[in-house]
Amino acid sequence: MIQGQTRGAITRILLFSVSLIAISSCILAPDLRTDFGLTEEEQLAQLTSTGETSSFNDFITSIYQAAPEDKQALVDSFIHWADSTSGIPYIEDSTVYFLYAAGNASKVHVAGDFNGWAPGNAFNSVSGTNFFYRAYTFEMDARLDYKLVVDDAWILDPLNPNTCAGGYGPNSELSLPDYIQPPEIQEYDIPHGALNQTSFSDSIQGRTRNITIYTPPGYEAGMLSYRSIYFLDGTEALQLGFAANVLDYLIHEALIPPVIAVFSDPTNRNSEYAYDMDFMDMFVSELVPWIDETYRTMPEPRNRAITGVSLGGLTSLLFTLNHPEVFGNCGAYSPAIWLGDLIGDYQNSPKQDTKIYMDAGTYEQSIHAASMDLKQILDSKDWDYKWKVWHEGHSWGAWRAHLDESLTYFWPMHTTGIDERY
């Protein structure tokens, strides 16, 4: 039976208006970790001395003031309330509270885009309960992947149903209130392009690689020619980046003209996407001509694009610089241009007649910094480019949401909605 005083604390939680003062550091201040050796009375004194007001602080205060037999009931009530308001992780303004309450864990950490996937400071724990928590502050439009680390086991957040597919399996997803979920990655009851799986064997490298070709709705029944875009890491772009859904949506909404997409997989990613000139020669002198002969493509460089993520973004920039006669458009998502001397290559090259879309997340610091260096060069030489920064990390959750940014930049439809392709 919950005592009257404790029941009143729950009521205060449900009615308390949220007005948390922004916390400038990345942890809750004051730090209430019980492994500092503070008594609950000392922790409560620290909490109430700040003068800050929030539903979460009110909740923590009520726990420390409650009778031992009532603490877990307060935890369960708050988690139920938090899940029905902001969801979990629990969000107040720009402060995010990661919560864990299950089993008999002895320590809990969080690892994600925001701390380099290195488990950060241990969560605070509340004696007499199974409750752990940790607070971070993020931008109001941030979107981040993370996992909880519970007694050294990496797990999805059991209190958060939102996940995002990644190259190493799904991660829990955190999105703050101003983040807009991308509608284009969903599947709708609209005309869909066809996906044709095949393989391609080259003579320069003597390798066979998997290729998937996307042809837009109406391709088989018509005689028109189409622009083409080449995706490096093609299978991941389809399975993790939902690229076919994005193309279907953008074409149906008349945001881009119909296109042919070529999804190419590497045979050895770490070598082919790291300044492998034989791979580049194979791509431009064998694969592209084979696609042009097999499908009704528009062969002019302005009507052809290449795009990739991370090392694939680096390679896309390399291809575009060295072969502007083949690729007149480049999409470089979180490009790993800290590797090698691509920045120097662009510095020493004259401006090319190409379009470059490039972006990076503020939570991938080395890539963001290197991309800013390349941006300055593109600025100084007056390249035709588009640069975007997101409060995100190195994740397919970011890349899939921004594919539309490059495509609508390369080939914007006219305001009439008519595809003036000739």
C-alpha cells in the first residue's frame, strides 16, 4: 500500500510543469552517483541545493524521501508516465535522461554516436530499487544511435522501442523533439521501380561483383532514356538506407525525374575504397559503359552521379575529381577524407564542371573537421557544391534521411513538375 505522502509525490510528478534550466555539461549536475560514497541524505541535499525545477528532479527527490518499501513503486510509476509523455529516453527541453530498470544489474553505461561508442560514466543508481539513470544534453534536432552496456553486455534499450538498422546490427535510436523523421524512407502504396540483381565481371581487376539495378516505374513499357546514379556499398544502401523507397517516393512526388540506379558492392572494401586506381579505372572504363549499353541511360556526365558513405564518400569525391567526363555529380556522405591526400588533390586541381553534395555530422568530429577543410577549398575555387551539417553521427540513420538532399540538388524538377530531359 503506497502511503499518502508517497502517493502525493506521484501526483506532483504528473502535474509538475517542465522548466528545466539547460545544463551546459554532458552529465547531470550535481552528480548523484552512489559510487562516490555519498549517503542518500547528502545526495538529496546536493539535488535540492541547485534550485533547479523539473519533473525528473521532482521524481528523484520523491524517491529519496520515500519509505524504502515505496521506492520501487515510485520508479515504476515514473517510467510509465515518462513513456506516455516524451517516451524513453525521457526528454526535458534539451536534456535527455537515459533510464534502466530491470533485473539485478550492478553497473550500467551508455555508448553511442555522442561518445564515440565508448561507454561513458556509469549511470547513477538508487539503492533499494533496480533503477539507473544518466543525463546528457543535446541539440533539439539531434538524432543519435546508442546501446546500453549492462554489466559489460551491449544491449538495445529495453525501454525504447525505436531502433535503427546499422552495419553491425540494430541500435536504439534517440531523436529529440525538433528532429523530423524522413517520410521518404517508408514504403507507400505508390508505383515502385524494379530491382534486377545481376553480377559483373571485369577484365582490369579480374573480379566479379554483385550489382543490383533499379529501373523506375514505366521503364519496361517505354522508350525514354534516363539519368543514372551509382551507389557504392550498394546492398547496404538498399537494405539499411532504404534507397529504393527513397527513389520511389521522390519520383512519385515529382521531386526528381525518374532515374536508373546502379547498386554496386565492393569485393574488398578496405582496398577498393582507399585510392585503388585499378578499381577506379575498371569502374569508369568497364562498368559504366556496360550499364550504358545494357540500359537506356543518358550518357552525359551532368546526367550521371556517384554517391557513397564514409569510405564510399571518399571514393565518390576521388572519382568525380579524376573523371568529371564520366561523373558530373557526386554525393559524399560523411566522407572519410581524413584518409590519404584527397584534400591536397582538390587544392591542386582547377575547378571542375561538376556538382558536389557533401555533409557530415557534428558527432563524427574527425570527418566533420576534414569536410570543413575541403569545403573551404571548394569555396575558394567557386565549385558548384552544397554543404549540410546535421546533429547526428556516423550512421545509416543519418545517411538514409538525407539522400533526398543530393538527388534534388543534382536534378531538381522544374516548378511545372515536367521532366525537361532534352
